[in-house]
Amino acid sequence: MSSVVICVDVMGGDEGPEPVLRGIDAALAADEHLEVLAAGPERIVVPLADKRQRVRALVAEQAIAMDDDPISAVMKKRRSSIVLGCRALRRGDAQGLFSAGSTGAVTAAATAFVTPLRHERAGALRPVRPCITSALPNRAGGLTVFCDMGANPDVEPSDMVRFAQMGAAYARAVLDVRAPRVALLSNGTEDSKGSLFTKACFPLLRDQIEGFVGNCEGDGVVSGDYDVVVADGFAGNIALKAMEGSAKLLMNELKSTFLGSVRGRICGLVMRGSLNDLKKRLSGDSRGGAMLLGVRGVVLIGHGATSSEAVMNGTLSAASAVRAGLVESISTALDSGQADGEQCL
Amino acid sequence: MSSVVICVDVMGGDEGPEPVLRGIDAALAADEHLEVLAAGPERIVVPLADKRQRVRALVAEQAIAMDDDPISAVMKKRRSSIVLGCRALRRGDAQGLFSAGSTGAVTAAATAFVTPLRHERAGALRPVRPCITSALPNRAGGLTVFCDMGANPDVEPSDMVRFAQMGAAYARAVLDVRAPRVALLSNGTEDSKGSLFTKACFPLLRDQIEGFVGNCEGDGVVSGDYDVVVADGFAGNIALKAMEGSAKLLMNELKSTFLGSVRGRICGLVMRGSLNDLKKRLSGDSRGGAMLLGVRGVVLIGHGATSSEAVMNGTLSAASAVRAGLVESISTALDSGQADGEQCL
């Protein structure tokens, strides 16, 4: 395996630096060709780097809190671990970044400070809008790439073509899906269904995306019928949070069902291990978080309430996406996409 | 209890008329002041009415199939059970309609053939856009009214005010919530979050809806923090289907977990009754379906794959909404709402 440098934001995560440091150690132990650039306060990252051969320190005296306004925090806190991590990506000091900090702040910082990927539009090369992407477990036992999950609440139809190209490149490079089936999130599966916006996206996707199979409904994200589901960041975020809410409701109700009787409690005890495995499999922790596609570097955003296991998985996933050539695949997909021409001006 | 006539579409439902007929009988047995106007083919509804004192026949020789295009089917099949049921509502031959037929066709037929409720806009009384509404079980053990779930993929911000008024009236009249907390479905809870569209809705809702508490995310639909969640029909449908997809994924995974080991199978057997109760509680069957608000009559739309229990519950729910004065409450809420004035022209 080739050696890869991943910058890890020590200040990301609601639980403070402790689980992040344990996660770094676990990742280093699991991957002997991994190097970590640890971004955080001097008192934490310098001793860490001193004691470990494959860790370097990136001293960042500021931290962006989960409740800071993302854009203004990124603009004001230029010495924060998130901003310095993104600049390290830009300089090539690292090929990937893992942060369990604020999704909004990581997205804003990466958009501002990492070199954007470009696509041709109206005869000029223009930066793409980065989109937040995850590979979610589906009912067929596989994974479905879902983007955009919230970076861009308002986009143009031509942006959706870019999201589809990037999502499909992710499916090919990281998930090894040879010919991804790409669907457009809509309010019905028929070609005629949709809002005015998705109806404008439909013909562009049909003409420009190989493997485009049409509209899907909200349950298409996890049905296993599609490898990539594309949405604007508003609809995508709503679908994602709705799925999380529904899963939480069901888990709560299940817990009450088990706790509601003696035989239920006994079964709960007997099945505890398997149910915890199931919970872990369906949570994002096993893949470490969501990926921001569209910049020249692998950017992985963990959950705020993160565990050392999630940090380990996130760091290893970032390294594996670097080795899989994710950024190069996306760049090629954007290059080889039909130029937008005039229809989206 | 006052006597109420509910028109029941005998041809609705993927399972054919049999479960509908059993559901009608069960509803009649449960409510001695209920009368049913059974809409369907002569060979079915006439013998039914002959044998039962509280059933009258509405002969409808056409049926709209689940896969018919809703709007053209409603326009062409004027003698279908759905269209004739809607006309019966308009004439006052029934106060409510229950159909487990195509949601699109029932919505189109009710919009075309039942008298619309009106609201003042720019000095004139105009028909409201009907919206599809359900009361979904939430994590606090209560119900949250969710509208629009799919009738209107593209609306104006002022339509969203109407949906909020109608949803809140439903919560007050049917669910006995004295002061409903109303939220706008968005991609974040902060006031500044949203798409351009929801940002245009926000100030209108804040100024015109008593009990408006701001934005909620997709998980707000089932969190129990809100009594009413308002969305356009595109976002609402996506959230609804995403929740269904997530629940189905989780139930499948649970099933595999239980079937995956001998101890799991034993626990599955032991807990089967409780798990089925849970499934029933979370499915729409206990309330019979979704309600179309905005017309002068109670219109309840069941799932296509319906059971006799769902037909019974739907028919009884429709009767109970009639007795609760749902239509009058909505009409009052629309009347007493601030007139839209110029801001939405």
C-alpha cells in the first residue's frame, strides 16, 4: 500500500480531543503506511507528534465550535484546526482531511481554502459546487451513494448534473460499482413526476449521465434499486434527517416493547449484542462520516457526537479514498462530461 | 352521537372489494350511528345495500386503476366510484368519503368535484389548494400533523400559510391540541436556514400563524417537538417516503438479526405479538390513511394495499372528523387568517 497523509482535526467532535487521539492511534495501528498530520492546540499535538513516528503536528490555536456560524467562523478563525487543515490539503501537505467538527464549517472552509475541481461551462472552466455525500446502507445489503445531503440548498439544474457525475465517480472509485445506476430524488418514479426544478433537471441527467435510470422516491435512497441518488441540498438534507428520525422513532419503540414485559427484557438481554451490531452497521460510524466531493483532496466529515471508532474509521476511509484515486476519478468524470453549453445560462 | 353518512369506495384498494366490504361491516358494527353510501359496481353495492339497513348503494360502473394517470382518468371516467363519491360529497349525500384508491386520482377528483374551501386573497375569495395530511406517530407518544405530503409539488409561499392554517385546524379539531406548535420543514432549525422558497415562507408563517415556532429538520416530523409540520408537496412527499424507506430497512435488518441465530429465532417467536402490535401502531392502518384538507367534506385516502381493518378505521376516522367539525374548523381558520394582501401577488 502506498503511504498517505491524512490531516486529522483534533478539535472536532463534541467529546473533545480524547476520543480523537485514541482514534488516531487505532488508525495508525491498523494501517502501517498511514501518516497523520494532527491539527490542534500546541499542548496536544506537539507531545502527540513527539511520541509517535508517523504523526506530525499542525499547530492551530483556534477552534470552531459546533454552534459557531459556519461561514463567519471560517472567515474569522483563520488559525483554526479546520481552516489550517484545509490549507494543508491545498498545499499538498496532506491528501485527505478528517474532521468531526461542524459540517457547515468544514464545508465552508473546504470550499474557500481547498482548490476546487473545475468543469467546463459556456466555454470556460468554472469551479464545481462541492456536495456532501454519504454511502448509506440499503435493503439489498449494499451501499447507495446519496448527494447532496445539505451543502447547497439552492442550485441550478446543471449543478445536479455535476452532483450525479461526482456521485457516480465515488461509486466507481470507492465502492467498486462498475456501472452505477443513477436516480433523481423526486415525488414519484414516473418520468413525468417532480417539481418544476426536478423536471428541468431530468432531461439534462438523461442526456448527460450514463446509467441514469430516472426518478426515485424518498425510499429509493435505501431500497437498493439505485447506486447513486441525486438531490439538491435542501431535499437531500430533509430526506437524510427524515430517515434518521424514523430510525430513532423505531428504535425507541422497540426499546419500549422489549422493556415492557419480563419476557421482553430477557430477549433484550439475549439479543443485546446482535442489536448493537445492527445499530452500528446502520449508523455512519462504520464509514466515519460524510464526504465532501468537488475539491482537490479527500474531505471526510464525522458526526459531532463521535467515538474513537468513528475517528479511526473516518481516517482509514479517507486514506482508502485517496488510494482509490477518488479525486482523480471525479476530475476525469467532470472533464469527460458533456460541456453544459448554453442551456444552463 | 350524531348520525353521519360516509361514502366508501368499494373499488379502492389493491386487494379488490372483499376487504372493503368486510371493513364496512366492521365499521357499521362499531358505530351504530354510521351510515354508509357504498360506491361501486351494481352487482356488488346493490346486494350489499339490500341486506343492510344502514347501507345505501351508489352505482358506479367505472373504476380508476392504481396505475391510471390520475388527472386524465378522473376527467374521462366520470362514472367511476371515486368521481361519483366526490359528487355525492358535493351534493351533501355524504359528509365524508373513504377511498383506498389512487392517491393522485382521489386528490384530483376531490379538487375538481368537491366544493373547495376559500380564503381571501387580494380582495377576492379564492379556492385553497387542497393538501394531503396525516397524523404521524411521534417519539413523544403523540401524533404530529404533517402536510402537504404530495398534492402540490410547486406552491407559492402564501399557499404554505394556508397549509399551516389547515394543519393547525386539524390538530385542534381532530387531535384536541389546544395550541398547536407549528414548524416549517427546512434543512436546519435556525431561522436563517432554508432554501430561497422556505426563506420566503418563513416571515409569512411567523406573522400569520399563531403558534409558529420556526424551522424544523426532517426528523422534526416524528420528534414530538411539534404538533404540525408544514412543507410543500415535493419536500413533504420525499420526507414521508424517506421515513417509510428507513423503517422498512430497519425492520428487514431486525428480521435478519432475529433469523440469524437459534436464540434470535426463539426471541422472535416470543416477541412476535408485541412486534406485530408495534408494526401496526407505526403503520397508517390504525388511522385509516391520509386526509385531503381544503374541500367542503372529509376525504380520507387509504393505502392501496389495504386491509379490512384499515377500511374500518378509515371509515370510522372519517365519521369522527365529521363529528369533530373538521371542515368547519378549517373554514373558520382560513376566514380568520389575515388576508394575504399584496405580498403574494
